Amino acid sequence: MEDFPLYPEIEKALAPLFTKYNIPDTLSVIGFDHQEVLGTNYFPDILDSIIQKKVISIVYQPYNKDDKTYTLSPYYLKQFNHRWYVFGQVPEDEKNESSAVITNLALDRIKKLDVANDQSFIENPGIDFKTYFDDIIGVTHIKNNKAANIWLQVNEDYRGYFETRPLHEKQKPQSTLGEDRLVHLPLCVNRELENKLFTLSSDVKILSPKWLQGKMIERLEKALDMQKKALEEGKTLLQNKKD
């Protein structure tokens, strides 16, 4: 739990148990995969704002764009891919027409956060965050995006790993095609799902939908062109170093 933002307070509460049961401070017989979780600085303030129903003003730095200020009524915090996100609702005049009803912001992209006491809190419109992520991988909901019937063909060599480490809890093995496995994923397609399929492209074939096949082929062709260019540039750089 060391990556949890409120761990220092939890550690203090657990200290008497460590003493009572004579548990050493450092256990060297268990190893956990550790990677820094981004966005912990503002976690306590946002959590307090969710509980107290306070509106927060956030100066946000999107990727490759200018800073943007959001007036957010926060509802939920979620960790995904070693990063914390806050989910909430912004006023109508701050909404992007292409975005979902709920706005999500990565905490590590926040440059400044203040409580906006002069703003009225927008109540949760009835979204149940226990089921909000049932049809997606990751955190991105796209407006009017419906679940697609995604069919994958998993190569024999990768089949066992894919079945023991499913992409999503809705992943359903259907049948075999020779030694390969056909898998059904009834999910909404977002960037996170595309990224997952991209990393598995040497072991997993996308059978449908056709438009998703096309998007993946475009990404793979772009990646191949980049690596070919990098190979040639690398040869030149190495030659220049030798010279």
C-alpha cells in the first residue's frame, strides 16, 4: 500500500499491530513489482472535495496543448496504468461537444488546484461508478460510443497466457480455430483498448469489426515506417561516431 497517497496515516494506525505481533519493519522475503504512481500530490485535497461536495478549480496541462482551466464537481478517483484520475462534471460552457457527460483528468497533469467556494456543486447525474467501467478498458468514455462485438484470434503459442491474463472481465473464449482460440470482447473501443491490441499484434489477430482492423493496420504501418527510418538513421549515427 506504499503507493497509496494516504499511506503515512494508515502506517501510523497499523504501528500498534506491528508492535503487538512483533512484525519487523521490513520484510525481505516478499517482493512486489514497484512503479511510481503519478498524481499523488493533489489526491488528499480532491478526496476531501468529493466527500465534502466542494467545487474545485483546476489549471490543467493537456498533452501538447495550452493550459486549460476546469471548474469541476468531483465524484470519483480511480487509478489506472500507474496514474490517478479524477472523474466529475464541468459546467455546460466548459464542455467539449465530443466528450462524455463525465470529464476525467489525470492528476499528474494538474498544475494548480483551488477550492471554488463561489461555485455551486453539480450533483452526480446518477452515474454508478461501480459499473461505469464495465464496458471499457482504462478510463476513457467517448460520447455515444456503443459496445462493439470484437472478435480476436489468439495464436496457439500465446493462448494460455491470454486466457490466464484476460484483457477484460467480459472476455469470452468461444471456440477453437485449428490450434488457435477465438475470443469475443463486447467492449467500447477507446484509445486504451487500441493500445492493448497494438502491443499484442504479433500474437492476436483482429477478425472484426473491419473498421478496427483498418485502424490497427494504419498504426502498424506507421510504426513499421518509423522503425525502418530509425534503423537507417541509427546506421548513419553509428558511422559518424566511428568516423
